[in-house]
Amino acid sequence: LSIIIRFIIKQINNLRSAVAKNAIITLSDLFQGFGKLIDSEINNIIPSVIKRFGDSSTFLIESVEESLKQMIEHISPIRSLNALLISLDSKNGNIRGKVMYFIYQLIYNKSNEINKSK
């Protein structure tokens, strides 16, 4: 699984936005299908996905948003929160704003699970 994820991450960084979009959609499907089995890879995945928020393609940004929604739903909340917090160091204000929105969504939707894991 980690080899496949590394390949997908390379495609997320592809200059062709259609290729990047399909890689992001694939990640959404992996989040749904494998759930917490991907936890160990999430810190490698999220920075590449988040970086695409800086893109000008609306369809690509929508794919990133959907992928992060699936991550929040299916991945361990603590690991997801950690990966999102790491991504807050972007110099791009739009990226930081989107990351903060998804941190809010994660805490709002998964606060019970986060509190249990202390």
C-alpha cells in the first residue's frame, strides 16, 4: 500500500491538472476503502494535497476539498489533525485559510474521538 501511495503522491504534484485531480480522487477512494490502514502514511500525503489549494483550477480545488472531507470521515482524527497542523506553515494565506477550515471541520465532527484519545 505504501508503494502505491508514494506513486499517487508523485501524480498529485504533476503539472497536468487532470492527472493531479485524478490522483486526488484516487486518494479519496483510498481513504474510504482503507480508512485507518492509511494512518501511517497520512503525514506524507497531506502536504502534497494541501499544496494544491494554491492552484487556480477550481475543479482541482474541489477535488482537494472532497479528499480532505473523506480523510476527516475515515482516518484517525488525531493523525488527521496532526497532518493538518503541520500544513499550517504555508506562506499562502488562501492555503492557511482552507487548512484552518478543515481543522475546524475535523474538531467539530470528531471532538468526541479526539477527547477519548488523550
